[in-house]
Amino acid sequence: MKVYFVTDMEGISMATEWDQVRQGHEFYPRYRDIFNLELAAAVEGAIAAGAERIVILDGHGSRDYNVLWERLPEVVEIERPGDVKRLFPSIDESFHSLVLIGYHAMAGAPEAVLPHTQNRDWEEYRVNGTLLGEIGQMSLIAGHYGVPVGYISGDRAAVEEARALHGDDLPATVVKWGHEGGKARSLHPAEAARRIRADIEAALKAPRRGIRFALPAPYELTQKWTTKERADEKAGTTTMTRIDERTFVKTVDSALEILDLS
């Protein structure tokens, strides 16, 4: 069994503030430890389920790695995203599942913790009119290869968003519950890690092969900014077509190009 992990940090237990997951900030090391505790538990669960190859994409935006590889079994492979047209460099049709760890809901999601879509200045992002966040983006790219999302951990809003795309039976671990204003009630990190390990082992032992998220090509991408000022900045650097004060559109042929908003 081959499993491809994509990681983020806003969806880990306890994190409720941007500075807690921002590399270089004084709070960051403490929350990186929580992230790596949850990630290590997920890896243990995947191995217990029979995973023979595990590739981890360190997907949380930062200058350096967020993954502390010295805390993981040597069997894992770790990579970082580069070209937006090749976001998952090592994935192919032979992978059993895409696993999302530490994920958050899309911009504007109610009662979500640290919701956003790529950039906190994006108000919304759509593909063929369908409103998507980062969960949907990762799902659509994986679906290009026929690889289903097999599991997600994150806050309740993120899990609900994923299940809206993949079905109510998508295996998941909710590690925190958002309140109005962005704060949250959270599991203790040790309990979050325990549940993640158990849930991912069970998930990967029950294949979801053939269940993938897909939209028909070509793909019309719509990017809407929160302010006209940010849209004005975008206008001077893009080939996208501006259709109103805050919105740009572009059409691409492949799901691999859905993040190419140049």
C-alpha cells in the first residue's frame, strides 16, 4: 500500500491564532511540536494498516520544513511543493489514498478555526462555479491521478467541508471545534494524536478506491479578492481576465493547473 500525506498546520489541535503557526514567530515551535505529534501518530497508524510507502508533502507555507523528520520512521519520504503545476511531485496512479493532516476550512466558512484559501486576502475561489477551499483543491489534483482522499484530520468545519465533497462516510478525526470569533474548544494534543492513530489505521484498512473528487474539464478558475486594493495589485501581475473590481477568471485544461493563477 502506498499513501501520500499532505500536511498543513492551521487544523492541528490547540491552534487558534495565526502567529502560532507562523514560522519565525516565538509561539511557532510549541505548535510545530503539536503538529509533529499528530503527524507521527498518523504515520504510525498508516504503517499499522499496512502502508509500505509513505510520502509526506510538507504543505504548510514556510521558508523551512515544518516536518521534524527525526521524529518519524526512516521509511517515510518527505518532499516540499514547488511548481504549482506539479504540486504533488511523487504521486501517481499507484497510490492507495491521499491523507490530509492538520487541515482547515475554506475562506468564509462559519465556526471555522483559521479559515482561508491559500491567501487570507482571497475572499473566494471557484472551479467551474464550484466554491472550493484547499481541501477541494488537493482533492481535485489527487483525483486527476485517480487517487481518492482516504482520511482527514482538522477542525470540525474542515471535516464537514471534506465530507461534503467525498461523502458522509469519509474517515476523519475532529481535533477542535470552532466558536464564533475564531476561538475553539480543542482536544488535548495527546488525545488528538491517539485518535488520529486509531482512525487512520481503520480508514486505510477499509479502501475507498474508486471514490474520487472530479469536475469536468476545461476548468474555469475564479479568484475573488477581499478588497479592490488587493485586486489592483493583482491586475498588474497577471494574465487572468478581470471581470469586476475584485474578481479575475482564467480557463485551464488540466486539474494540475488549477493553482496556476499567474
